[in-house]
Amino acid sequence: MANPKFIKSERKLATIREVLEIRPIDGADMIEVAVIDGWECVVKKDENFKVGDKVIYIEIDSILPEKPEFEFLRPRSFRIRTIKLRKQISQGLVLPLSYLGENKKYKLDDDVTEELGIMKYDPELVIEREVRLPKPRNKFEKWLMKFEWYRNWKKRKILKSRVYFPGWIVKTDETRIQNLVKLFHEHQAKGTKFVVTEKIDGQSFTAYIDDKDFVGICSRNLGLSKTEDSNYSKMYKKYDLENVLPRIKKSLGAKTVVLQGEIAGPGVQGNKYKLEELECFIFNVITNEKKIPLMDVETLLQENNLKQVPILETGYTLPETIKEVVDKSKGKSVLYNRKREGLVIRSEDYQISFKVINPEFLLEEE
């Protein structure tokens, strides 16, 4: 039976890349560091990787199939994780092209995810797909809830009331900076100014009003019912989005408005920020399918009792190396005295964005 936490990925999890650098590790005789774009990966010296070699790079949170050639990953349940060896953080798996056979030519950036049978580890999707029944409205309904046939009927009714995730809304899944080497160097050379915000570890939430004034809510991947008992519907009610979204739409003179944020609090990711109740921290405001800077709508959000993600820095310019940006991601959360998940960095006009995950946070989570 398939594990529901593993999904077929829409993203390239395994690609053909080039070894940019090989570095020794202090005190290590059998391992070394291979630099693949912005990623640092520990590899065995006897694999003889050299600068310029084409290799298969497999991202963290990839699940490899249970095949003999990947048996060495069984102790880690075939999942690629952030690990630390000899004080060196390693993110990703580097394999020689021989794992793909000898009969095909490959170009840089070719996607070999499906060819290798790789899936994505995505426990959040399990939560998104859950159907949670609302509390009974009266004693009679409470009595009916004792019967499985009634509970199943209620679940089917909720599933039918769910809507598709609107195709005109971009899903909330920023690309990691390590996969954007060309873009990084382009904007580093230009001196582009960026806004740095804290990345909150929670559940992705989208609320929108379309050009026909329909108000809807979504998880990261699914359109949801506003009546079922979920954290998403709780945010819809708590922030009175049925009335707030039309008000924001009118205030901005927009045809469509999308609010995207992260839900955190009790019952979400272990409530890392020790919040007393569920909160939603807005990180994107999108009007007419264009993101607008949070600073431009900060007052409007406050007037409608909406919170936003902590802004840590404005006017930030990219340093010389991606490693320096990764080091910048390390630090404490503004919300609570603990390691933060990372940073989201957006250009001042909010049209360019990427995320930087704190590797120390990932190691602590593992």
C-alpha cells in the first residue's frame, strides 16, 4: 500500500548537474565535499568525482524507491535528509550518471525524477487531505454522529463542497536559493535591493476573492470548504475574511485579491512558537495576479486586524556567495526564542523571491 506521505512531485527532485568544486573535510580521510550549484554535499572520496563532472543531484526530502542500488539508504527510510558529518552539513545526494544506464545522453538540468522513481516526502499533504467533521449543532445531530454511515455521509458532503485550487493563483512554494545560482549572481551584480522576512514553520494558507466576488480558502495544494472543521476554516472565521476580503478589494480598487500566509499555533508543527491560539501571518498580498510589497499594505492589514510575517531587513543586497546567505538564515525566531526555520527574500517590488532554509533548524527537526 502506498504511503500517503509520499507524493509524485511537480518539482524537479533529481536533475543532471555539474560538480563546481571539490573540497576536503578537516580530519576526514574517506569523505569530501562536492559543491553542486549552491548545495554542499558530502561524498565518498573513492567515488572520484571531479570538477566539471556531470552528476545526478537529488534534493532533500526526496524518497528513493526500495531497490537494491539504493539499499544504502534503508537506515534513513530511503529519504534524503539534511545531515552533518565531521562538522560538515550535507544537503542532498550526489550519484554518478551510471545509475541511469549507459544508453542515453543527458544535458545539464535534465529532469530524471520520474526515471529514477523518486517521490516527494510531504506530510503536510496528509493534513490537507483530512476531512474533519464540525461539532454537532444539536443533541439530535450528536446522536446521529454515533453512526458510521452518518459520519461518512457528512464527509462526502464536505468533500463535494470543496472547490478546486484556482488556476490563476500561484501556489505558495518558494524555490530554494541553492537552485537559483544564475539568478543569484545576476541580481548580486546588479545590486538589487531585497526585503528579508522570517519564514514561519506552519501550514500554508490562501484566501481569495475573485472577479465575481466569490470568497474561497485553500491549503497549499487544495481548495477547501469553509464549513468543515479545519485550521483553514478557523482562520477564515477568526479574521472575518467573508467581509475583510471585499473590503480590501474595494480599498485597493482591484478585480481580484489573494492573501497568502502561514498558520501557526496549537496543533501545528508542535506549536514551535508557543502561541496561545492559532494565528495567520500574511506574507503575500496579490492584486490582479501581481504581488505587491507588504510595506505598501501594512496599514491596510493592520486596519483589518491581519498580522504579517516579521520583516527583518529592508534594502538588503546579496553578498558574494550563496553560502553567506545560508549563514544569514541561521538565528533566532522573532516569534519565540528558538532557531528560526529560515528566511524568505523578496525584491523590493516583490516580483522576485526565494527561500533560504536554516540548516541548523533542519538538523534539529531531524
